[in-house]
Amino acid sequence: QVQLVESGGGLVRPGGSLTLSCEASGTAVSFYMMGWYRWTPGTQRELVANIADDGNIYYRDYAKGRFTISRDSAKGTLNLQMNSLKPEDTAVYFCGARSSGGPTYWGQGTQVTVSS
């Protein structure tokens, strides 16, 4: 019913920047919460940042001061501007979204690789 599609991943050098985007399509849904998660093999998927429809934002400690999350609620889009990237930021980044009291939807993930 709902599809979330991430884009913007790729290969960057340490200190570089990337902007990730997530677009919702299919069933029209107004999401209460949208967020970015990341995963590497052998680890649990973890929250990087999220943003509620009222503008309330959370960042994981390693993202503070480097990453900026934003959304356009009317369009159902979500962005993550990532600056000063480090090799440890290398991961598959996932878009997640849910309505108030509803199920969570996930995108397919986009690979971010930070390497010289």
C-alpha cells in the first residue's frame, strides 16, 4: 500500500557530504513520525534521527552537529543532510515512517560508503 524509496547514497571521501532523500508513494498517508535508521552486517538497525509532524527532532549523539533532518509533510518526503562524514558512518541507511498509532513502513535502504 505504501512505498518508501530512499535515494542519494553513494561513495564519498571522509569529510565529504551527502544528502539522502526518501519519497513516499502509493497509498496516501499522513505520517506522524519519519526517521532515518542505519545498519551494518552483524548489528541491529539503529535510529540516526527522526522528526515528528510537529517539528520535534531527535538526533543520535554521533549525528549531532553533522546531520540535519528535514521533512515536507504535505509531500511525504524526508531528507537527511550529512556533513563531515566519517568512515564509521558507512552503512545502509533506511527511511522509516509511521502514522500515529499505525504500522511502521520501511524503505529498501541506500548504501552510504565513506572511504578514501
